[in-house]
Amino acid sequence: MPTADRISLNTATVREQWSLAECIEGCQRHGIGGIAPWRDKLHEMGTAQAAKAIRAAGLEVSGLCRGGWYTAEGALTQGVRDDNRRAVDEAAEIGAACLVMVVGGLAEGSRDLAGARAVVEEGLADTLDYARAAGVKVAIEPLHPMYAADRACVNTMGQALDICDRLGHGIGVACDAYHVWWDPELKRQMLRAGPERLLAWHICDWLVPTRDLLTDRGMMGDGVIDLPLLASWAAEAGFEGLHEVEIFSALDWWTRDPDEVLATIVERGATVC
Amino acid sequence: MPTADRISLNTATVREQWSLAECIEGCQRHGIGGIAPWRDKLHEMGTAQAAKAIRAAGLEVSGLCRGGWYTAEGALTQGVRDDNRRAVDEAAEIGAACLVMVVGGLAEGSRDLAGARAVVEEGLADTLDYARAAGVKVAIEPLHPMYAADRACVNTMGQALDICDRLGHGIGVACDAYHVWWDPELKRQMLRAGPERLLAWHICDWLVPTRDLLTDRGMMGDGVIDLPLLASWAAEAGFEGLHEVEIFSALDWWTRDPDEVLATIVERGATVC
């Protein structure tokens, strides 16, 4: 169970309430050891200033969210390639442990899932070339299969690691309990990833019932995921990074006082994760 | 693309509008070749009378929905075993091609997914013994991973077929496009199932956006699933049964004139499936 200094705050968790500057201050106030900004918050603050503030606060950066979305324009375009290269530069500038990739789903009007997956792999290869030179690790985040159409067509750890096998060094996975907890292959694939490729460990909880496909994720302990068990598998796989808390919660946590949110994260981290 | 006589109507598709007797008459009126009753509709009509009416209408029975729910009371109870045996008897009485199993999710308050899966396998083994003697095929339906907590902890074709491998003859899978379309392993697992174990082929469509986890499924052609491709894999696997249309749609198809629903099913079957 992680103490506060082993927890990282993904800014999406308080995205409706706080700027990145406020998140950084909040992490300091609550003794949280790391942060994982989303790019919109980063751009709002300015990457150079954010990098400076994060360093000054003594926070680790468990990841930058997010690159990817390779299928946004159907075929892979120069615009998409360039945006991902900018994301790599930003990840390098803030010293992120990895650049987290939400790879994109089906293009508008398309039913060609195999085609989308091919575009994604082509895009990842392009970004990876650039990221290797920049010394940034690329982390594919397999998203829950309910997002296959509209957010990410990489949907299991096994599928993500097959891509990593083909693309070679410098690329791994960001494993989010919410997306993968159901997978009968999960433990085996986490061990397959190993310390070199298990680049991030994201936590929140699966609520029953889940009222919205995207924005009804739960605080750790409020749902059905056996987070201590999954964390033990991450440890067994050699993962030594932070436990990054990322909760999309339009109906609950996004409506609360963010200091209450962070206090709850710290408390739950110590008891149920 | 199936003509009407190669389509089966799962009664859930018009469950808010029609009794089983009305479904049987509706299938005849629209030239639909088969039916798959849910047990509540069957009990309402009476199994013996339903069997007689289905035979008189010349309809095939592509399946009986549903047995399973082995985790309903935590550990496997005699009550759950008995209910599944009654389902086997009913499937035999109406001449169903298979008894479709929605196996159940986590028990109330539990986070023990591996434990739930063990209970399910124990339950399936019990039902299978009885079903073999009754000459009824048992079909595990892997449900979409978004139902792992509350409906079924068997979530991929590969996982279901591993169970079949362990339990032996007389058990296979009911493959529903809605639940499995996203799976990178799908084609390989359908071929692995083969004609002996691919016992049912269910169709509907995945809508973008999906507004509800359970009851916002789409009419074939209205979503993003490449149904002709998936049907070609079913055919390649040796499946020769009916294309069973099962659409949970509280916001749309359950509110329409059921004759319009059936006419649309026949039209879409001929063009997009």
C-alpha cells in the first residue's frame, strides 16, 4: 500500500477544479510524491514554467498524458506525427517517466478496426524513433474494450506488448487498473512486460453500477477492483514507479473540494491500494 | 448476408412490446426462420405450449436465454444448480440448439474475480453433466468486459474456450458480435472453436456514442461493427446456424412498433450482415 510519497496525482482527477499550478501546490500540501499532467493543463501554464515549478516542488513526473490519437484524421497525417513529436519534447522538458499514449479508435465513419490498428502501429513507430533520440519512453495505454471505437483500439496488455515486441526498445505499456482489471491474462501479461516495459501503474476503481462509459470512475476502495492484488503483480513484474491516481468522475470527485479529493487519495492509498 | 429464413429473433429485441406468442406470430409474418426465447417469456406462455406453437410455426430455436448466474449467491448453491437443470429441461423441450449461459459476475460485495471464475466453472461442470444426459448443448456466452463485475466474469472467446477445453464435450460458446467485436484474438478464437463449439452467432451493433452500458445497443448497420467480416469468420469456422438478432435498446427499438423492428431486422440482415 503506497504512502503519500509513492502516489502520483494525475491532473485529470481534479481537472474541473484546479490548474496545473494548483495541482503542484496541492501535491506539496498533501505530501504526494508525484504528478502526471495532461497536456492541456501543461500548455495553459507553459511547459518551461511548469517544468520549473515541478522541480522546485520536488515532485517526480510519473507520465505525461497524452500522445497518440493516430487515427484522428483516418490515415496517419503529418499533423498527427508532429503533434506527437511535440508531446515527446514536452515529456522530455518536464522529465516525465514516460509519454502515455491513448492511441485513437476508429476514424469517423469507419468500421475498419484492423486498419485503425495498422495506422496506430505506424504512428507509434514514428513517434518512437523521435522519442528514442529524445530519451523519452513511450508507454502504450491499453484502454478498456468499451473505448475501442472512439478512444483507443489497443485494448489489452497482450495486444500492446505484441506491438512493443515488434517495435523494439524504448516502448512499453502504461497499465491502468480500470482498463485491464477484468482481463484473465492480466497477471501473465504484467510479468511479460517486466520492469523494462511496465512504465506506469494507474489506479482508480470500477463502480457498480457504472453510470457513464467515460466519466463515472471510482475512488480506490469504492468499487470492485482488487487493487492490492493487482499492485502485488506490478511489484512482482518489477515495477518500482509511483501509483498514479487518475479518476474521471463528473458526478462525484470533479464536484468536490480538491483538497478533500487529495486527502481521500492519500488515505485510500495507504489502506486499499 | 442472411435472408430472413437464416435469421432468428431473440425475444429480448422486442421484450417491452411482445409476449412469446406474439414473437412467434411476428416471425411467421416476416418470414424469419428462427426464434430464441428468454426464459421469462417462456414461463409466461408455458414451456409445453410454447414448444408446440414454435413447432407449429416451423421455427428453428437457435437458443434458450439464459442459464448461468452461478455466482448469484456467492458460492454455488443447490438452488442455482437446480435452476440451471430446469433451464436444460426447458431447452430440451423446445428443441433449442443450445442453452446460452450468462455466467454471473462478482458476488455482492466481493472483489474476488478469480474466485468468481472458479465458482462459474464448477457450476458449468454441474450443468454440463446434466445437459449431456438430456442431449442439450451448453453455450458459454462471453460478455463484454464492461459486464465483468455485474453480469459475467467470462469475457473473451479465448477464456470461454479454455473452460470448454477443460470440461470436455457438449459445451461450446455463444459468440455475440456486440461482446467480442473489439477482441484482437477474435478470428483466431472463432476458428479455434470450430463447428463443434461455435454454437450460436448473435448480432446487433455498437453505437457511438453508447449512452448506457446495458440497454443502448444498436440495430445492425447503425454502429461500427464490421458484421459481414465477422460473419465470414463464423462461416470459416464452420458455423451453419442462424444469425440471432438480440438488441437491448431502451431508448430506441424497445419503443417502436415491433413489426417495424422485425421489418428492419430482415432488411438489414440482407444488406449489412
